[in-house]
Amino acid sequence: MKFIYIALIMFTKSVLFGQDPTFIRHDIDSFIGASDVCITDINNDGFQDLVATAYDEGIAWWENDGLQNFSRHDIADITNHPFARTVRAALHDGTSLDFNIDGNVDLISAAMDGNRVSMWINDGLGNFSEIVVDSLSFGAHTVDASDLDNDGDTDILIAAMGTSTGANAELAIYRNNGNLQFSKEVLSANPSMPTFIYAADLDNDSDKDILFAEYGSGLLGWYKKTDTGYEKVTLFTFSGMHTAQAKDYDKDGDLDILATAYNGCKFFIWQNDGAGNFRKAWEYEGIGGIWLDIADFDNDGYYDLVGAAQNSGVSPDLFWFKNNGTNSYTANPLISNLREVHCALTGDLDSDGDQDIIIAVNASNKLIWWENSLITGLKEESLDTKIGLLQNYPNPFNPSTQICYSVETPAEITISIFDVQGQLIWKKALGYQYAGPHKMQWDGKNSFGASVPSDTYIYQVSFNDQHGTIKQKAAKMILLK
């Protein structure tokens, strides 16, 4: 792993609250028919890279050099992957996909016109070899990954829209047999143009249920895991349902549902009572709603929202919704006239501790990231310090993460973790450490051994060198259960 020495940043509680972020646009690259993007560290250098699909170019990844520069590496063209629609690199707890357990980030992808579901094995240098999971998944639209049967192997899920007439559509699971071979299990052989599938424990019984959306019927629902299989539960019907993700937006310990409707032009949140019963808690009308996600953009302890719209360029395509503290939201349009923003993910691309936004824009053929320039309370004070701190990995994480740092001269090291109110929740003195890179794992527990809730936390590394000089560096991390 390579390290860079960055400015000394001190944890300063006084400027952590009450400021709205400013987002700065950076166009990464042209990617014709850009359809999906995910964030991961492909080459294990500590910086978050991008992987994307495009209808007219295939699959590629962009290497982040840590200085806001991205260089492209092609994975697959449209020969066997026409209309490449989605790609995934991690489970929902932030754990990287690693099918062959070699420590490298692997991928899964879906290509609609190629009818193809693929697994991609990373050689550690960012070169990928394909294993075809299914070449007859007609209209393969959205893939997902989860250990559905708790056997230690990662399974794959697919929502396939079918042929142009809607025939042969399916929601299906590919069970991992443990040797990179998969057995197909069809959940539903006659869904109406399913566009999204997402594995999550919706009823808090420790089993993975399966959330889905159907564009044709407008159905939002889930398959509840039972002792004998799966039981279909219908939640809601609204014209053109498109995406559905399960995330704890209100931080009450259970997974809620974030959904969008394309024809119906809506963003929705469905609140979970903890037992898998849902009520509609919020909705917003936007032209062609296609993506909704959560992140604490303004670092006030509440999850804000980011929404993407697929429209004709006559209205805003991208929003961030400020959480006012009562789970009511103020819409803040970021841009218009991009035409067909297919997704809007969040992550820390510049390793400064706040959440940026990354989008794939289909009709405008672009990958763009929006730099969050919020003053977060991590105050720059010096450029000549001889200590280095990298963003924790993975981030967001659940249940544990690695805190990585580097020391140029020997020092006594102490690591402290604070909540966003500035309260110390965990501290450990690591003793005297020699020059070089180091890392430490935090398991998401406080000093008393109790698990802490989903939230943003500050990790601070204190360096006390042989001359008694104490220096500190800090950054933010997100625990997302």
C-alpha cells in the first residue's frame, strides 16, 4: 500500500455544524451511454477508484491517483456486453467482493442486450478475467450480491427485464457452490419488466430477504425468507417503479426502503417499524425519478438524500435533499440539462472526510463527480508534518474498518474515536511504533464493548515523538448498518 503525507488536520468541534455544503463539478471522462457506476479501491492503494458500465462502450474502471486525477482502464467492450447496464464491487455492508478470497476486489455485471451476467476476477493489478454466470438472462438489468444462505460464499442476484416484448423476464438467484460455480434459482418467472433487486434483512430475523421493483407493473415488493423458501409481499404499486434500496435513513436500527418511480416521477421513503411493516414517510415529485440514496453531506448527524432524475433536460437532473432534523427535507437542485442521470452514488473520492457525489449520465455520455467542499471541522494547520493518515477502508463500513496511517519518525501512537457531537467513545494507546506504514482495525464498538449505531464518526491519530512533540490528524468515517 502506498502512503502520502497530507496536511495536519485537527479535530475542531466548533465548526462542525450548521453549514450547507458547496458542490464543485468535475467531469471525469466521456463514456458513451454511461449507465452505472460504483466506487471501490481496485488496486489496493488506499484511494477510491471508479468502475462503470455504458450501453455503447462496455465496462471500464478509472484509477484515482489521490490528486483528483482519474485514468481509464478498459475491462470489456460491447462485443459480448452490449447495453452493459450495471456493475457492483461490494456487499451492502461495504465489504468488497472477493470471490476467490485473494484479497483483491472482484466485480459482477449485467449486460441487457448481451443477456449476460458475469463475474470478474481481479489479478491484483486491475486486470480482470471474466467468468460467465449466465448468458441467457434476457434483458439482464440489475445485479446484486449477498451471502443469502450464510454458508460463507457470496451469491448473485439478477433482475432481468426480458425481451423487447417483456417475455422471459425473471427475478433470480445464482447460488454459489463454493468453487466459482453457480446454480440458478428462479424467484419469479413472470414479473413485469423487473428493474431492480436488492438483498437485505427487512424484518430483522437475521435472514436475507429480497427487495425488488417492477417497471412494467409499477410494483414495489419483497420476498420474505421463510423456512421453506421465499414468500412474496406486495408493498406498493405506482407507475414505472424503477429502483429500490434498503437503508436505515432514520438511524433507528432497521432497514427502510428508498425507491423511485420513473413514469410516476417520484422519490419515496418507506419507513420500517422494525418487523417488516412499512409506511410511506416521504415523497417528492421529480421528472423521471431513477435513483435515491443517503449520506450526511452537511455533517450534522442526520442523513440527507441524493436523488437522480432521468428526464429530457428541461428540469433538474440531480438533487441533494437537506434533512432538517425531523426527517423533512429541503430540495437543492445541483444541475439541469444533463439528460438522463442514471445513478448518483456517494463516497469520499478526495479523502478529505466528507461525502462527494458520483453520477453516470446516459444521454450526455459522461462520468461526473461533485466535490463536497464543506468545512467539516477538520482544520488544516501545517503542510510539513511527517505523519500521514489515509481514509479508513472500507468506508462506509459494517461492522469493522481499517484505520491506516504512516509515521516517518518513531513515535508513541494513540487512536481516539469521537461521535459528531465531539464525545469520546473509544480510545486506545498503541505504544511506541517505528517509522513506516501501520494499520489498526476498529470493530464498531465503544470503550465498554457495546456496538455503536449507524452514524458518522471522527477518528484521530495522535503522534508523540521522541522530543515530546504531539501532533494529531483526524478524518471522518461512516458506520452504515
